[in-house]
Amino acid sequence: MELVVPSDEFEAAFACFYEDFANNDVENAEYYSDGMTDFSKYIERLKDESLGLNLREGYVPCSHFWLVDASKQIVGAIRVRHNIDNEFLSLEAGHIGYDIAPSSRRRGNGKRMLELALVKAQELGLNRVMLTADEDNIASRRVIEANGGQLDSVVMGKVFPNLLARYWIAL
């Protein structure tokens, strides 16, 4: 398993990744739907976000990575925000957000992907990162805790009105 920067060479793998979500986790599939509409434009947007260019309202610079297996299939996606300098990010989203493809869950992929992404966050100059998980998302909370996450608080989200467990990980 390795983290890769999204690129055009993974178009077929991305389509499989998206289909897995579309068939098994519709709520999160929407996040990746732009990649199915115009893949090259989607890749360009992700590259721009990593450079802080052409950011959409409320967005901060953010590096995107895909966890790929030995056969170059995408099993997960992770985002490392370079800062959390707005209310939504500092309360609800944190520095890092991630998804594991439904068919690749419960195999340690989330733990490994976050472990690799923490190195990327450190390379960006971050000393510590905040991550959140729905309070009742035990799997995600275990991934964070397995990577050194220390529970800071449980808060009610404003944009996503549900209880969120907020964690910090020292790098």
C-alpha cells in the first residue's frame, strides 16, 4: 500500500472506487461525483487545491492522496488541509478527512492510510493535526486512536448537526 497524488493514470481505478461508493455508500459517493463528470478537470482541481490556487469559497489549501494497493486499485482517499483557519474546519472537519472504499473496509486500510498521511502533514510543516469523527463512528475513531489520537472534546456540529468527537495527534 502506498499514497499517491491523484493523476490521470488512475482514471479507471477511480471509476471502480467511485462505483464502490455509489453502490454501497451513496452518502459519501457524492463527494467524488465530479471525478466521474470530467476526470481531468477533477484532477486539475485537486492539484490546484494543493497549491492554494482557485480555491472555492470556504476552502483552504489541501493536499489530496489516494491509497493504492499492489494492483494500483484505489482503496482510499485522504485529504490533508494545510490549515484549519475557519470556523467549520476548526470545529467540524479538522486537518484530515478520509474515506475507505466500502469493499476495502475492516482490513486495516484506514489505519495505514492515516499513518502515511501523518508523514505528509509533517512534511507540510504541521506540528499537530485535528481530526473528527461522528461520535458513533467507532471504526473511524479506532483508526484515529490507533494513530495516536487524543480525544479533545465532543461537540455538536453546525454544518453537520450531529455529535462529533474531536481528536488531536501530535506529529
